[in-house]
Amino acid sequence: MIATEVLILDLLLTTTWMLKLVNERIFQVPQAVLNSLVALVLSFILKLVAPLVPPLNQEVLKVTDLINNFPELVLNYFLGFLLFATALHVDVREFRRIRATVLALSVLSTLLSALLVGLLTYAVLHSVYPVGFREALLFGAIISPTDPVAVISILKKFRHLVPDTTRYAILGESLFNDAISVILYVALIGSGKASAWCLHCSAWMRVLRVLLVQALGGMFIGLALGQLACHVIALVEDALLEVTTSVVLVLNLEVICSYLDTSVPLAAVCAGIVMSSRGRGVAFTRRGEKRLMHIWKFMDETLNGILFLLIGLAAVVWNPIPSWHSTFVVASATIFITMLARAVSVALSLAAVAAWDRYFHTHSRHRYRAHHHFDSIAIIIWSGLRGGVSIALALAAPGALRAAGQEQTNEFGQLLFMLTYVGVVWSILVQVYFSVA
């Protein structure tokens, strides 16, 4: 008899294939958006019909078990492969030209967004639910990262409307801000108990220490193993062996980073950039490079399709509590909060880059300078599509807090999931509207 896990995998792959086929022939919208929307509708149908049909209710329980493993699936397995596949498309020369913009958007903007969302959410939510500032800041870290693969699929669709400079800035931001948000999330989880409005000094030091260890450790491992893989690839002529080396590289990155408690996303991005700059056209044979791009494109689109199906299906784990009628208003308010935080953080980050250029005259040191007009800023703000990382972090947060010795109720976990899920679904619906329009 076939195992349940195999049947679920078969169902996910078949559904992904069918939706891709239908989308190519009929809808022609970003694939990630369509997958999550269809799965979301299916989730609500299952929630309504399953209690009336006992056999179907058993299947819903199996889906719930799968979604409960969603954080481990995404953070420990999917994310490394997806970020590495995306980083293979990086043009390092273009990134160097706008490195200040990429750094500001991926680091400064993400941290500002997390802080703004935390402050505003605490102010709004504190009157409805007794949540501390650290928990509100945790929600800010969870909802701030954008989804790199979904963003890239949208940029490809509107390639003629997005200037190259803006496109590379968005790509760089989406690659690195996942890593920054995960690192901030891990740091906040391990920061200990917090006071009402601010973390204690010792807690801030723990946050900073975790940030540095996670970031620097992940970067070092990614760069070192990426260089090693390129040297190995340069020694062989077999195209299949070259591609296999890249897959083994990502698997070992995930194992080593998990063992050393460093950032898997940052390591995967750094390794992918090294492979793109020193592997493609240098270490790889022509045939090997062609196979590399084909195989990683297949893995990228397949994993991303499954990921966004799971995002839609994640609605089945939400169990609303009757006393939460007021939190629907709060959830609606968090949509406005995340949009406002996104706009303010992007605008301030780009303003900081412009001020740096003017003060230090950095534009005179190289022949390229990124000009950010209102249209470009609007596109960068609009491209902030949330995805699987936010859902995974929200589902994992209650268990992670309990593991760190900080007891949290199931109600808090459901509240955090609802706020995150509403923000993710809203960003997906906005992308659907603009894609169709």
C-alpha cells in the first residue's frame, strides 16, 4: 500500500502541473499567485464541507498534519534550494553597481519595517490582546520579508515596464531580506523575556550577538563552500557530475548551517552568487552550464509551485475563537500597518542611499549611479509580495517560544498565524488584481 506522504506529494505535484498548464493556456498570471489563490479557495471549501462528510474530515486532518510540518519543510529544506536557484540568475557586475541600494533595501529597510510594524501593531493590538512589545516585534520580523521567487516571476511578466536598475534592486532585496528576517526572528526568540515597551539591555546584546553569529557564519560557510564547489567543478568535464555537485553543495550547506546554528538562507544566497560569478562561464563546461540552468529552473518552479499551494492550504489549520470578533478589525488594521511600514522603510532606505551619495560623492568613483524616481520607488514598494517564509515563521513561533522557556497560549499562536496569513493573502490578492489589470 502506498504511504500517505507519497500520495500527498503526488497530489501536490499533479496539482502544480495542472495549474501551470491551465495558467499557460488561459490565465497567464504569475504562477505562484494562481497556485496560492486556488489552494486558498480549496481550503475554505474543505473547512465548510469536511464537518458534514466524515471521510473527507479524515483527509483534512492529514492535510493539517502536513501544514503543521510546514515550518520545518520550508526553513530547513525548501528555502535553501529556492534561494540558491534564484541567486544563480544574479549578474554580479550589475549588483556591484547598485550594491548600496541592495544593502539598504535588504538590511536597513527590513529592520525598519520590522520595527515600524512592531510598534504600530503593539499600539493597536495591546488594547485587544495582552501582547508584549517583543511579540509585536516578532510579528514585524515575520511579516517583513518578501518572497524572491514570486517577485521574480512577477518581474518577468512585467519586464517591459520595470527598468533594469529597479529590477536588480528588487531582486537583491528579495534575496537577502529573507535571510535578515529569519536571523532577526531567531534573535528575538532567544532574547528572553521583555518588558512592556523595550527589551532589556542584556536582551538587546543577545539579539545583536545572534544576529552577528547567524549572519557572519552563514556568509562564511556559503562563500567557502561555494568556492570549493567551483574548484571541484573546474576539475571535471562530465556535465552531469557538475550539476550534481551544485545539488550536493546546497544539501551540505543546509546540514552544516543547521549543525552550527548559522543562517541557511544567507549561506545559500552567497553560495549561489559565487556559483553564478565563478562557476557559470568559468568552471562549468558549456554543456554543464546549460544543464545546470535547466535543472535548477525545474527545481525552482516545482518547489515554488508546491510552496504556494501549501500557503493556500495553510488556512485549514486556523481555528477561530468566538471571542476574537474584534481581532478581525485588528487584522484589517495590520494590512494598513504593513503597507505603511513597507512604504516608509523603502523610502527612508533609498533616501539614506541618496544622502550617502551626496555626502561622500560615491557616484564619482564609478560610472554608474542608481537614480530613484517616484515611479521606481512605487514599483519597489509594490513588489513586496509576502510568501512562504512568513507563514512558516508564524507557524513555528509558538513552539519556538515554548522551547526557549517562554510559555505561550494556543490563542497567541492562532492570533499570530491569523495576522500573518491575512497579510500574506492580502499581498497575493493585490498581485492578482494588478496582474489581471
